[in-house]
Amino acid sequence: MERTLGPKRQKEIDDHAAHIKEENIKSLSGKAQITDIGARWAFLVSGFLYGSMRLSILKRGERRRLDELERTRPEREAKIALEKKMKQEAETRELENIMSPATKA
């Protein structure tokens, strides 16, 4: 058998709990608001700092990549020019081979 409280005692307990809850809300409301605002500002500032750090890392990486491209540009251009020249020479030889048997015959 479960023991139950009478309605009068239950009401006293509920009233006391409500009173304690109100007191806690009153005493913590000012502190909670201050810490809540402080936490929001801290979160906002940390977001700015993290974003600026990531941006500087990305900028450094982009700068490094562009420097590497500038450094290797002459090599790439020379390689492309050599490939074009070799392709033109191959086409010229091919045309000469095609035309030479026709002139001999």
C-alpha cells in the first residue's frame, strides 16, 4: 500500500515549491542575464577571431599558390612553345612524306 499525503499537506508542499522557484528566478534573473549576454558576446567575438584566423590562413595559401604559378610560368610557357614547335615539325614532315611519293611517281 502506498502512503499518500492529504490535500492540505500536498498544497503546502506545492506552495513552498512555487515560492522557492520564484525566489530562485528573482535571485538568478539579473545574474543569468549578465552571464547570458556575456556568453553571447564571447561567442560572437570568438567567431570573429576564428573567422579572421581562417581567412588569413586561406589568404596565405592563395598567395603561396600564386607565387608558385608565377615562378613556374616561364617553364610552362617554354614547354608549351616546344610542344607547338614539335607538332608543327611533325605535320611538316608528314606533309613532305605525303607529297614526296607523288612527285617521284
